[in-house]
Amino acid sequence: MAAEPLTELEAAIETVVTTFFTFAGREGRKGSLSINEFKELATQQLPHLLKDVGSLDEKMKSLDVNQDSELKFNEYWRLIGELAKEIRKEKAQEMRKK
């Protein structure tokens, strides 16, 4: 990374990537999340945003495009996109109320 301090958005992106690699590869293959790693990441890092998701097993299946029982980064990124869309909807509703 650059020697200069990261912007708020750059730091957020770096956090998304770093979080994935912190959990990925603890068991199974490095660079992908097993179901247990996904559950651990979800419960520790996304407890508020995933509280209404229901079954984490079902959520993983919906994200696991190639059905290999692991989430690669691009599959994990789909989750981040889905969560960002939900936050955007909430923000848009707040803006309409003002």
C-alpha cells in the first residue's frame, strides 16, 4: 500500500479484504472460506447486518456459486454487495423522511 494515509473509503476496502483473509484458510484451503470459517466471520464481524438472514448454512449455499462448499473472494464479495445494497435502501428511506 501507499506510504500516504488511506482515505476513509480506501481503509474500508482494505478492511473488507483483510477480514476475508484473516478468516480464510484457518481450515481447508487458504484463500477460501469453509462453512465454519464463514459462520465465524459472520457471527464475529457481521452480527447486526446478518441477524435477519436466518440460516447461515442457507446463506452460504446461496453465495457459493460453484457449489464447492467454500467461498472464494468473489463469492464473499457478493455478500458484501448484498449488505451494501441493504444499507443503501435504509439510507434512502432515511433521506425521504427528512
